[in-house]
Amino acid sequence: MLTLKQIYDDKARIIAGLNKKHFAGAEEAIEEVLRLDTERKAAQQQKDAAAAEMNKISKSIGALMAQGKREEAEAAKAQTGALKAQIAEYDTKMAEAEEAQTKLLLTIPNVPYDIVPEGASAEDNLAVTIGNWPNQPMMDAIAKDGAVALRDWDTTTDEKIAEERLSSLSLGEGRGEVSKLPHWELAKKYNLIDFDLGVKISGAGFPVYIGQGARLQRALINFFLAEANKAGYTEIMPPTVVNAASGYGTGQLPDKEGQMYHCEVDDLYLIPTAEVPVTNLYRDVIIDEKELPIKNCAYTECFRREAGSYGKDVRGLNRLHEFSKIEIVRIDTPEHSDASHKEMLAHVEGLLKKLELPYRILRLSGGDMSFTAALCYDFEVYSEAQHRWLEVSSTSNFDTYQANRLKCRYRRAEDKKVTLCHTLNGSALALPRIVAALLENNQTPEGIRIPAALQPFFGDDMIR
């Protein structure tokens, strides 16, 4: 949630940033926030004046009684009673203005950083790099054409942006390879995943993993957790249902309420990502600066209704209602959060390198960013059977936006001042599309090859 200080200090930049995110009615919403604040302040001033007058009159009552001026004392008591009633009215006005202001602020998204490119959709995202591409001559040609920038997370908006666009680039062409089976056919061929059984017991989007398919899931979970542990992340095993306060704390509510599974009787929500329970560990907490950055990771099942999803993009593992994911979460100081974000990006990229999957990293445009993010990079792996990119991670810096909702603060070592933290998170990684790409990209006449880094966790070098 944006702070009032941010809005007062830099209203024009806030409105411009909201417009970059294509938030309708940005200027009107910000002006209404400020109007409500003025209304609250006016009620506060009126209350303070009434309270001061009441205190003054109250002090005179005793003296009037001592002087035998009972009628004047009773009149003074009546005045204090009337002032008490006025103060109660002012309290109500203040509470109503503050409640309306907070309710409005909860519907206003975070403001993107200046580095975020203009754009209305995924078509306007910018490539930072492409890695692990097996056809080196093609990779060199792509780079030469300017489609891929250097690995510079801080590349600013300039004339190179047009050269970085990859929306029209088809990396499936020119590979000169035999057509490969999509993962849903491979899953059936090797008895790895049964989508029909999932429909039978739950519904579409809830696959059943069997035998080597289940073992592959477990191997990936353990591999990702082991890598996170090596990178200094403390593993958390949180609940997979959260209360509404937790949903509001990280920004899923009210923005994504229709996309979350809601247990109405208990007013609990199935988590869409471990970001929600893990970040909420620090709700209403003041952290000593020496404890930062906090680095947590968690494996959970994730649940998303995906209302409105349809078409070829939802086939097989491409889009599910329940899936496994490892999340990395950081709580940090404003001064160090940029460095934390870069470390997280390097960590996710390292996982994809070890899995030997062709990938690309995109800096999301304003129109394609999440409600809560100030800066977000997506990692996508290439599907050699579907000839398309599959998103496997979003790694975001939320600045103080979530922390303000959560009241997640830290005490500075230098002056003991309490101020808002920065929060960050990323998928490291989401399993379904990783599994899809591993199956499709590693199929051979003998079976499906398991990448070397994953073999100790899987217990074999092939799916046969």
C-alpha cells in the first residue's frame, strides 16, 4: 500500500507510475485519497479544539462550585457534555475518513520503478538475456541482431529498448531437429502423469503424478530446496491456508480475491504461493537492522482458480489449479534491496543453468506487472515440442508496498529510527512447466534424459 508521505512528497511521479501500470482513474484516485486525508485532518483539528475548550471549562467548574456559583457550574457542566458529544462526532468523522482512505489505498497498485518499460501487455516486455540455447550459431545471430542485451539488470530506458523486444522472435525455427512429443503425450507414454484420474477425483487442472513422474516431482523439490539452503535461505514449512489479514498483507486481497480458493465457513484462503504465509511471518514485527536481510524459502502446494483461462495454453501442465512450487522470500533494508534482487535473479538463473534448460529473462512492462510489484523479471524456459516459451518464475521487488500493508518495519542501527522494510520474492522454481520442458527437451530414443545436477535426487540418469 502506498504511504501518504509518498503521495504528498511526489504526487506527480505517483500518478505517472500508476498510468504506466495502466491503472484506470489514477489521478482521480490519488486526489480522493488526499481529499479524505484533508477531511480527517479537519475533523482532528476540530476535535482538538473542542477537547481544549472542554478541559478549560472543566477546570473552572470546581472554582465556580467553591464560590457558590452553582448555576454557572451546572451550565459549565452542560457545556462539557455538549463538547463531549461533539468530540464523539469528530471521532466518528475521523474514523470514517480513515476507513474510506484505507479502503481506497488497498485498491491502488504499487508504483513501478523508472527502469520498468512502458507497455500495455506481455508483448512489450524486454529481454535481458537468453541462456543455455543449444544452437550456438543461432544464439550468436540473435545477439548480433540486438535482440538480447548484456546481462545488465540496470539497463535504463533508451533507444536500445526497441532492439530488445522479443515478442516476434520465434526460437523454434531453424533448429533442424525431428519433431518432439509434447509432455502430455510423453506423460502417457511413460506413465508419469494421469490427467484423467485427476479429473475423476478433483477436476481439470489437478493432475495425478505416478511412479517416475512422482519421483521427478520429489527430485525437483529436493534439488531446489538444497540449492536454496546452499544459498543461505532458511527453510520454512508454513500452512497452506491463510486468513484474510494475510491476504491483505501481501496484496492478494482485494485484488485477486476471485482467483483464490475461499473456504467460506472458516473465512480462510488456500494460498496461491508461499509468498503469502512466509512474508506474513513478519506482519506487525519490528526487526533489528543487524538481522537483515532475512532470507527464507518454502516448498508448498499452490492453488489458483485461474478463472477465465482457456485454449491451448492450458493443456497438460501448462496451467493448473494445484501445483508445487519453491518460493524464496527476502526482507531487507531499502538501501540493500536492489542488491538482494540481483542475488535472487542470479540464484534462479543458476537453477535453470544446472537443469540445462534454454531460458530467457524478461523485464516486465508496466502493463504486464503484478498489482504489488515495483520491478519484476520473469524467467521463461523454451518448450521444444510446443515451440513456445513457458513462464517458470517471477522475481519481484515490492519496495515498501507490502511492508506498509504488513506494518513490517526495522530499527535502524545508526539512529534507532523505525522505518518500513523492503520485501522481495521469487519462484525458485515452479514445477509444472519445468517438468514439461524437461520431458520435452530431453526425450531420446532410449527415454528421457535426466540432467546431471538432478540425477542424485532422482536416482537415475533416465526415465525409461
